[in-house]
Amino acid sequence: LGPGVQASDLNDDALARALDTLYKIGLQDIYLFMAN
């Protein structure tokens, strides 16, 4: 994924934080941004 990222950085806590962030932003807004 990039320099300095180790396998230990990709755990269930990191996934949960990413999913929480996506929920807070709103998946529809992300989809619309990517579609443009």
C-alpha cells in the first residue's frame, strides 16, 4: 500500500476505523465524488 506500511498495520482495528470513517462521510457522497 505504500512505503512504511507493514502487515501489522492492517488489522481488525484499522479496518473498523476505516469503516467508521466511511460511514461518517456517507457512502453516497463518496460514490458521487468517484463518479464525477
